[in-house]
Amino acid sequence: METPRTTDASPSSSSGVRVEAFELGDLGTNAYLAYRTGEPDAAATVFDPGQRPGPLLARIRGLGLAVERVVLTHAHADHIAGLAELRDLHPGCAIEIHAAETAYLQDPENNLSAWIGQPLVAPAATGTLAGGTTTRAAGLDWAILATPGHSPGGLTFHQQELGLAIVGDTLFAGGVGRTDFPHSDPAALQASLRQLMTLPEDTRVLPGHGPETTVGRERAGNPFL
């Protein structure tokens, strides 16, 4: 989509931080761009650069941002298809993912691209992430939650000050992640969902597909929970 959906930080928390959403590719995968406004050559973080990332890359270029880090919620093809284009433009950027899925980036069977007849070999990870730790994006620390189930190394990134959680394909507005893929685990997904439901109810959930929602809204009305 040419005009990004945007999610802005609350002025009462860390003003100047902006998170923008870009719906990319055939499956409408949400990529997220986090950066601090008003800073020339500000360092940015991209979450899940999806297929045909042109609108995301154009926005980064238009803002004059330098991407220092790409953070992946998981390694399914629709979430990693734009990695090569992004890295070509920002060759120094880190690429980080859970250790359980580092090999998937370069394995078309496990990243599911072979299933749709479009084998994808993405750039290799430069580092790994784990639940119970933090990562930096837009100058803030984001808590990392291990949320496997849809895939074995699924991760959620929660920024408490902003009241945001980037959840990948674990939770959607009115839905949850599929568990009929290789390496999916329905029991693990249910445990991950229970963990997400412990976040404050006003936490804005930024999913891998579809519109944003809140923990409270899903706790009250999601038929899969």
C-alpha cells in the first residue's frame, strides 16, 4: 500500500517515537518501521520485511533513515521475502531471529516458500534473540517474549512505555496463528496466547496480518481464546 497505516507513540510516554505499518505482498503481511522523529540520519529498526517491500523502502529513503537492525518474529516466507532488498540498501544492518529458526532463512522447505512454488533463500542471520531478554528499537528497550506455536521460534516484542506489542502470527484481531504447518505446535500456541493475555488490557497488538487490536479486546471477544 502506498500510504502506510501508522501507529504513533503516546505523547505522555516517549514522544518522538513512531511506528509505521506497511501491508506488503500477496498475503498482506504487516511490516513495521520503528524510528525516532526529528533526528537527521536516525537509526531505524524494521520488523518483518515482507514480499515486495517497495513502499517500506521508499518510506525509509524519504525519511533519510539508516536501518541498523532487522528483527524477525519468525521465518515464514511472507515475513522475510524483503530481506535481501533491504539489506542491499542497508548492507550494515543486523538481522536477528530466534535461534530455532536461523536455518529456516536459507531453507525453502522450512520457510514454506517451496510450498508455493517460489523457493526463497534469504540472507543469513547475524545474531539471535531469545525470550526473557530485550532488543533496541527507536532508542527504546523492547521486551522479547518467546511465543512459539505457529512456528517453533516465534517471538513477540513488547514496548511497555508505548503500550505496543508486535506479535507476528501468534495473535490476530479475532483470530490466532495457524498450527497446520510443519513444526507448528497447537499446545505451544495456546501457552503463548495465555502469556500474551497477561499483558495490560490496553496494550495495542500489532499483528503479522490484518488490523491492530488490543489485548483487552481479544481477551473479551476472540473466539479462539
